[in-house]
Amino acid sequence: MSWIATPESSTIAGFDYIKDRKVLIVEFKNGGRYNYYDVPETIFERMKAAPSKGKFLAQNVKGAYRYARA
């Protein structure tokens, strides 16, 4: 895993991606950590490049992929 810290984000502490399982892991600054399942690698790459990680997550991941609190 290659954890990506996001100190510039107001809501997301960091995130990572498990390529062989297609799992996006997101940790929020409030301490919650969630796994999003069946996420294509392209979504992870786009999130890495997004100027606002929280906005990208809200618009492209939440509601589109199943998830569970980790």
C-alpha cells in the first residue's frame, strides 16, 4: 500500500488503493475510515490528480460504489 496523505484537504486525512482487490480506502479527518469496493483504478488515479479530494469523492465515489466502515 502507498498511503497518500492529504493535509490540504479539509475532510480527508488520506487514501490508498488496493489494486488487486479494487478497494479504495479513505480515512477522514474525523477518524472514520471506509473501504469502497469494485472501484476501477482509473477512479483512484483521477482522485490522486483532483484538486479537491473531498469534492471528487463526493461526486465520483459516494453513491456509485458499495462501501463499509473499516
